[in-house]
Amino acid sequence: MRNMPRMIAITSGKGGIGKSSFVLNVGISLAKMEFRVLLVDGDLGLANLDILMGIMPQKSLEDAILDRAELKDIILPTDYKIKLLPASSGLVDMADLPEERIFRLVGDLIEVSKDMDFILVDTTSGMASNLISFLIAVPEVIVGINPEPTSLTETYGLIKTLKSNVYGGKISVFSSMVDDYAAGHALFKKISSASQRFLDTQIEYVGPVCNDERLHMAIAEQVPVVVRFPTSDIARCYRVIATTLLAHEPQPINIERFWARFIHMVRDITRPQIMKEISFDVEQIKENSLEKTMDAILEEQRRTRLLLERLLFLMEGTQRIKRDDPFDKLLDS
């Protein structure tokens, strides 16, 4: 077996893509091929992996960070040959933790990693600074995208952000909620063409997750779809993606940096402020520098989205013109 695991983060520009189902079912598909797989729920405050399997962890990563439990007592075995590291709730203020505790936890995570072949991290969606900081330390990032126009633009924005932060790993895409393989590949080609043309960034394709009502049935029953409906089209999609990952060349890893960035991402989630500490004075809000910064970021994202939509429209228009060429018609005949 490998000396070091392949460490992969699954993320998306926006929510509702199906990241957690992807992580769970691809992880189980790898485990069925006799690989040792650890799933890490990094979607802080919105932990889904345990719910999808119908299990209720008594402790989470938060307990290890706060020194309330040993890491080995937190990682859960499951009925599906995979292991789960449950997420932090994100409700405890961990910003002032001593560095020595973090170093010790990072060391424990490194030891756990040595027994794994794959570590799949289900992250939050979007482009928060703590998420981007973590993704930059991940050797392989897989981004989910669906046919919605906003998903396309947010994915492009996420890839652009990684590129601007000099990300040196591999970026791949899976297409979600598509009707068939052809539709999934067409969706990938849109983001791939835009990324290569305007960001000079090559991205890989791991495959589609096609629409299938049996996924919703499996989620309702809290049983992974590759287990509940192993012969379904969507189960086949997940197995194909797992096989495709095996064909991809593993990327170099800095495992200490990976786990240190992950812990810092978790630690940045702090307890919400109580209502009495929040001011609703409009003038004060306007003067708040953080609010102004967020407004500037949102405006920049809006402009980027509009620009990309126009560029994609022009590209599609060019393709339509080309298809009207008599030579193309001859090829189609």
C-alpha cells in the first residue's frame, strides 16, 4: 500500500451541489476496492456525513481540539468499511487555543493518516478566506458544479481565487444534477474552456453524478445510495468516479501543512455574538470597515459573474456560427 495517503478536498462555489453525497459514496466505492478511506467532515456547523449514514457521533473534532477526548476515540468505524472524523459544531470559540495543543493534534492526525490510502474532506462552499487558505494546502481539489448559471460563475470565481493565490495542486470537477453523461461533459467543457482561456488553468474531469430519484430515497433512509441501490445509474456514476480517481496521478503532499491549515480553518469558526451585542444602527453599520470590505468583495464577485456570463454567451454564439458552416453540415450528414 501507499506510504502516504492521497488527500483530496471536495468543495463548490455554492451550496446544494451534493458534495456530502459525493464524498460518502465515492469513499465507499473506494473502500469496496480494498482501499483504506477516512472521511473528514469539514463542513463546519452543517455536518452531513454522519446524518447520511444514520449515525450519531458522541464526540467530534471539537472535543479533540479542546482536549476533552483523544483523537483515536473520535474517529468512528462504520458499517461501510470507511472511517469518519466528525465535524466541529462551530459553536465554541477556539480562537485563543494555545499553539502547543494544535501542534499535538496535528501530530495525532499525521499518525492517523499513515494508516489510510485516501482522506476525503467534505468542505464548506464558497470562498471564505479560511477555506481558501486550507484548499491551497490540499494537493487535490475537486469542485462540484451543476447546470445553474450561478453555479458556473461561482465555480469560475473559486478557480480564479485559487489561481490568484498560486495554488500548485490539481483541480478537478464533477458535474452534478445532469441528465446524462453527455450533459455532464458539456457542462465540464464550459468551465474548462473558460478556465483555460482566461485563467491559463488546466482542470481535470472526474465524471458526472446524474439525476436519479433513488439518491433522494437513499438519503431519506439514511443509507448510502451505492449500498441501498447498488445497480442504479447514480451508484454506477460514483463507482466510475472512484475508478477515475485511481487513474489520476497522485500529487506531492505536505501532510503537516495540510492538517495545520485544516485545524486553523476549524479554529476560525467562533461562537456567534449574542443579540444584545449587535447594533442595528444603520449609520454605524455603514462606518464599519468589515462591512465595507464585505460589500467590496460582493461587488467584485458580481462583476466577475457578469463578465463570465458575457464571455460564455460570446463563446456559445461563436460555436453556433461555426455549426452553420456548410462544411460542418457535411460532416453531420
